[in-house]
Amino acid sequence: MIEKPEIKDAKNTDLKEAVFIGLDESFTSLEESFYDLSDADAWAFPIPGRKNVAWIVMHSLMNLDMYGPFTLSFVSQPDGADHRTCYDWSNSPFHMDGTPQVGDEFPSVQDMLTRLRHIRNAAFEALGGLSSEDLRKPVHDWWSHASDSCMRTIWHTMTHVRQIWLLRGAMGWRDGQSWPHQHWA
């Protein structure tokens, strides 16, 4: 079982702290949803015609990477700086229109955990030097503000976390160690 994170107090939370808490909850909930699965379970298709856990995790990580540390770097680094995601998603099969199939190759659970932790660290590093006012600044051409970008990916991730738990239930994961402790905050 992964270690229980410190509970955050939301009393008098400013925008930066709210974004931090939301990203922290998203990364933690996503990790809780798959860390104890076998590769075979993560790659399984328990509901025909639907995506599997591995695809959902990678899709969520792609979004967290693109709209977390990548977007925040536009606020924290000068124009013309080298802005890049932690991973190259340009030819990724994990975009929304991607349709995974039985027999496709997916990363191992360990690889997905490594990626999650790398993206989490990059997101918090990028967020660390920003203020709430920085998060209200317009960012590039996609979002009105950096905080909007982060909040959208927070909620997007949480939607997919629910899907993963439903797939776990469809695979019979009702008595596992993580189920009673899911979402500790």
C-alpha cells in the first residue's frame, strides 16, 4: 500500500494553494487507482469496447504533463525559453481519439508509476515559484489563465480515476487492500 499523504487544510486557501491541493489530490488519486495492479490487469479489457486501465492512466498522465508543468512553465519562464513536457506525446496513442485494442502494447505499471512521479515532481517544481497572481496571467493561446489550465486537468484526471475504479470493480477487485483506503484525503 502507498503511504498516506499529509492532509491539507483548505481554510483560507488562496488560488496557488488550491491548485497545489487539486494537483496533489489528482496525482495521489491516480496513483492509488492503479499502483497495486499487475501488468496483465492494467492491460486487460474487462468491458468490451471500452478503454483499459493502462490507456486511461497514460491518457491522464499526458494531460497532467501538458497542462501542468508544461503550461506552468510559460508563466514562470521568459518568452523564448525552452518549454517542453516531461515526455514526448506527439505520436502518442493516448489522445482522446485513440482506440486501444486487445494486443496493443502498453507500459508496465512500474513505468506508469515512474512517469507519474516524474510529472508530479515537475508540476510542483513549476508551481513552487509562482504566486496566485502569476496563476491569473494569460497563458499562450490555449487557456485564459494558468489556473484554468491546471483546474481543467485536475477535474479531467478525477473523471478518469472514477473510470479506473469502475474497471477494477468489473475485474472483481472488490476485496483488495486499496479499495477500503481509496482516496485518503
